[in-house]
Amino acid sequence: MSEGDDSYEPDRVEGTPHPRRTRVLFGQEDAEARILEAHASDRLHHAWLIAGPRGVGKATLAWRIARFLLADDGSGPAGSLDVAPDHPVAVRVEALSDPGLFLVRPTRNPDTGTERRDITVDVARSLRDFLHLSASDGRRRAIIIDACDQMTVQAANALLKLLEEPPPRTTFLLVAHAPARLLPTIRSRCRRLDCRPLSGEDLTRAISAAGLDARVEPAALAQLAGGSVGEAARLLQQDGPGIYADLAALADGVPDMDRGRLQGLSSGLAGTAGRAKLDTTARLIDLLLSRLARQGAGLPPEAEATPGEARVLARLAPDPASGRIWAELHQTLSSRIAHGRAVNLDPSALVLDTGLRINQTGREILRG
């Protein structure tokens, strides 16, 4: 199988278990039920497109399906996709050594040793060779592609040829964050499984199972992370809830934003050490602006992302006109932050200027 080194894990959120080591999946019961129903009725399609936002459990579902299929002994319908951790298949899958499993994901660049951004055609050709060499043993095979929307055009075309003439007893599991990017001919040859954003309760349970302490109200965490376990894990490791609370407090001070607090928020963002905090801060600024725009458009959030946020949003975005202003600022500042990061502008100055722009915009709205 591809990338047999089990220490190479580009498809894992730092600080959490790899999806193949995640035994329990929360919030995706409907998708699991569809697989079980198809398997029980002997109508298991040869290719499944597992689609949904990042971090909601798509890869974990793919690994659960793969273990289940490889461990299936034909004894009859199963009530769940669970496979005992000490089952030989589960042990081999965790070690990336099961002969019936092939994993397609971005590989290392042999010249630099760093992770490639895309899945290249040589990986797709390795998959073709695997299917050809293993065809004679008659065993079931499971192919996980994570994520298939990272394939180059050449790799996608190579995969399409395999999907057009699928080998027997082979199931393709295509994880997709943005399925619209796939070739229509690939999408048409797959059954789609949609994974939804998690509720606050499911998100908190998943975070706990991953060994992290949420320390945030479930509904607030779901708002901050968009129902994504992966995003919630990143936020919690960088004190995202605290950063967003600071952003809301700064917005609460408009039109006289606390400059000292803003400078504190914008400090410690430079260099490699500050990159993760900068990522989190930028995402949460984006979230605040989008929530202001939606509030003004008459679409207030279902719950607060931090205590007191509802009052702040209602004050700064009281009507559709203000919502349009915040939407325009959202687009402008998001582009500016992305450009500033691309050309290595001072991140502290970038965040400081962003805060001042929010303050100025809020002042203009409040003055009417």
C-alpha cells in the first residue's frame, strides 16, 4: 500500500489520533446506516464519494468502512461498522500492513522530504499496479483516497479508468472536502455519502474521545468550529475560544476599541513559532466578520460563540445596510490578510491594522 511508513501522517490533525486509530465516530449515523444497508442487501456499490466539510469525520468513516469490509467473513448482516481492536484486520490496518488495503494521499517530495500538496499521477499508477498484482488472490480490497479533490488532472484521469472498469471485490472510498472540484465523470461513478457538521454535543464527545479538554460550552464550540472536530481541535490547541472572546470584547468597545488589548492580540504572531496562532487569529477574524454580515442580513447565529456576543452583533449590525457594509469589509480584509501573509508582511501589523479597520467601520455604522 502507499506510504507504508506509519509515522508519515499528513492526513492527521496535530494533537489528535489519526483517523485509522479513531475507533468511535460521532454524528454520522445516517452515513454508516447507508453502508450497512447496502452491504446487507448485497448492493454495495464499488465506489463511494464521502463528502462534507473538513474535520467532520469523513476520513474516520472511510477507515471504519475499510476495516469492516476487510474483516467481513460473510456470516450475515452486521449491526454496526465496529471491528474489535484486537481483530487481525484492525491490527494490520493500524500498522498500514493489510494486503487488501491501499491508501492514496499526498506523498513526500523525494528531493525535499516535505509533503506534496497534490496527489500525483505516480501514486495513481501505483494503485493500478496494486490492483493488478493482487487480482489473483480473490480477497476483498478497500481503496482509501484522502482527499480525492487533491488529485492532479493526470491522477484523476488515471483513477477514472479504474472506476470505469472496477476490479471485482474492490471498494473505492473517496474522501472529498470539495467534491465539485472532481471530474463530473468521477462523481457520476460514485454513490455519495454526505457527512454533516456535528452538533455541539457530538462535537464535545468527539473532542473528549480524542483526548482534548473542550472547556467550552458545546453550543459555543460548535459555532466556533463550524461543527468540525478537526477545526475544534486546532482551535483548542491555540486557545481559539480565548482569542475569539478577545475579538468580541474588542468589537464591544467600538467605536473606541481598546488599543492596548488590540496590541496584545496582535503580538506573538511572527515567525514559525507564531504561525499557528496567526492561522487561528485570522480564521476567527474571518468568523467574526461573517457573523456580523449575517446578523445584519437578518440571519443571526443560532447560538453565541462566546458570552455576550449576541449583544455585540446586534449593536454593530442592526439592519441590512450595515450587513452589506460588513460583508464588503469581510471580503476586503480576508483578501488583504491572505495577500499580506503571501508576501510576508509583518503579521502583528497586519492584525493591528485589521482591528483598526473594524473599529473605523463600526464607528461609521453607529454614526449612521
